[in-house]
Amino acid sequence: MPKLYARRRFAVLAALTGLIASAGLFNGPAASAALPTPVSAATARGYLASLKVAPENRTGYKRDLFPHWITQSGTCNTRETVLKRDGTNVVTNAACAATSGSWYSPFDGATWTAASDVDIDHLVPLAEAWDSGASSWTTAQRQAFANDLTRPQLLAVTDTVNQSKGDKDPAEWMPPRAAYHCTYVRAWVQVKYYYGLSVDTAEKTALTNRLAGC
């Protein structure tokens, strides 16, 4: 193939790829986030009914009271472990940092190819946990919560979407992608139930309403 033709062909393909990406056609689940499967909606409703309802108290909260990200295996910390779990074709270097791969964010349906565009969301935020019972935990208990890979608590998502969530509970914020709402509230209730955390009145109402439609 003549070099000039090859260059032109490559340029056309690159342009087409860019147009398709900008149109959002690559925003489907090229990679499916591997959040541990939450309990069923029926089970979540049962869990929610048993949770203590109490006002929240953020007095004394500091993020560093929940040590993260801790080493999970070899040179890999919790963030790096979740990036590998939730991504597709993830390549890491000797320090376990992701150098390439693809990450699909179920919160908004976007796909990213740079790990720097991806945050690891604490589905139940650290501050929310503090507000609803974790203030009385030991540091070891808070560390386990902040790095929990067993419960549906950690998930790779679009960084800006995670930042818009902040410390909000489901009465204040839900993922932009409505198709993920049932998974989200089922996971939220499961995590709160497992860790014996309370819910406030508005939070319980929001969760009850969401789960009724799941």
C-alpha cells in the first residue's frame, strides 16, 4: 500500500472514530463495572425496615479517620485493585498503576480510557458513615469500611460525577443514569445494614420510594 494512501486512510479512520466518540456511540458498556452484586430489592426492603432511624451528626469528622487506600496485594492498593476489577484490558506497570485500559461508569454511562478520569466511589460516603454510626468505631473498623472489596461499596465511576455526589445520601443525590437507580439503592441499603449504620428520615423515605419501583 503506498505510504501516502496509507496515511490518508489512517487520517480518515481517525476522523470517523472521533466523530463516533463525540456522538456518544462509544458510551455503552464497553466495560461492565464489577461491583459485587447487591442483595435483591425484596431483601433490601427487609433490611431497610430494620435500620435504626436517627438524625445525623458530623461533629468531629475528618476524612483521614478512614485510612485508605491500603495495600491489598503486592504493590496494589485498593484504588488500583478496583481499577483492575472494574476495567477492561487494564494494563499496569510495576507499581500497579494503570497505564491503559477502558472504564465504563454505570453512574452516567460514559466510558473512559484514562485512569485519571476515573474515581473510586465509596457508595456510602465516608462522611455519611460517620454521621450514621461510624464515629463510634475504631480506626481499624473505619479502615475496613473504606477499603471494603466484598460488599457493594467501591465502584469506578466518572470523576466529575463522583465529585457532584460528594457526601450526599439518596434523598439528596442519585446517579444521573436512571437505569442504575435500583442497583444503587439496593447496594446502599446492604452496606448500611451490614455495618449497622442508621438512616435519617428523609433518607429512609427516599430509599423506600426507590425500592418500591425495583
